Amino acid sequence: MVRQRRIPTQAPGPYSLTFDEGDLHPLINPFAPGRPGIGNADVNIQLAPGLNRSTGLFQVNGVPFADPPTPVLLQILSGNLHPAQLLPSGSIYELPPNKVIEISLPNNGFLPGGPHPIHLHGHAFSVVRHSGSNDTNFLNPVRRDVVSMGSSPTDNVTIRFVTDNPGPWFLHCHIDWHLHHGFAVVFAESTSQVSTEQVPADWRQLCNN
């Protein structure tokens, strides 16, 4: 038996499979928290990233994050500091308990190294406006703990979550060296509740080693 192999007349590919994050929807409790509409949360914060080209440091709202001499959690647990006194100065955002928080991350199009993946510790959030779109979705938005800021100067990714988990929570670019070059802030959530927590002796001993 003789088999003839068909010789392709075209080079394979390129293949493309477009992915729209907005097409993903949660199956459980799909609604975004709070009243629909941008700016209708209990607390609305805009975090505008930037780059100081003279220092090479990333900034958020004009401030580069720098490691504090004492971790933010230990500062809160001391009970001696008002939230406005927490270090690093300008990078701590106090959040009240049991409130709907809305964070907007405008992309000015001039930030190098993007698209930047933004990661929030301590919460899963609803992405009510994702990159590549100006549309909003409060009915069944994708739920994440990392979201892309996108690469278009018209992108303004917006997320929502509820402050139901007291503690200092890091929000930062998930590209490691961007984090170490200042692309981060800390949300000090429900600090009065955190400061009353009893720290186990073993945990303190761990920090002393």
C-alpha cells in the first residue's frame, strides 16, 4: 500500500485566541458590593501610579513606597500611633471597618514596564471596570486578587471590596522589582480592632529571632 503525504501549501499559524477578562463571571455571590455606579462606594480612592525619572522609583499618588523601620502590623499592634502616623508616610491609607471600598487605578500611558499586574493581600475584589473597556459591571464582575492595569492611556481599572478582614494589607505591582522600586501602598484596615489583638508569645519570639 502506498500512502501519499499531503504537503501543506501554507505555513502554519499564526494563531490567536483573544481573551476578554470581562467575559469571566463568578458563580457564587456574583454581585459587586455596594451601590452600582463609579464613585458610589462608601470610600472611593484613586491611586495614580507614576515614575520619578530622576530617581528611577515608581510612585503612587506621588509617593514611592519605602520599607518602614518597623513592619506596619507591629506599628499598629503597639497601640501608640494614630493611623496618620504610621510609616512609611504617604503610603498608608486608613480604611474603616465594614465599608465598601472602591479603588481606581488610572493608566496615564507613560508608565514603563506595563501592563502592570496589581495584587491586593487580604481580599478578593470585584473588578467592576477592567482594562480595555470603559464599561462597568456591578451585576457579575470577575473576582480576583490580581488585576492588570492594562496598557492603554484610557484604561482606568476599578475594583471593589468590603473591609471585613482587619489588618494592614499590601497593594502592589506583582512584578517584583517594581515593588522594590516603590510601586506599592498599604491599606490599614480597622486599625482600632487590630490594636486590641493579643499576640501569642511564640509569635513575638519568632520576630525576635
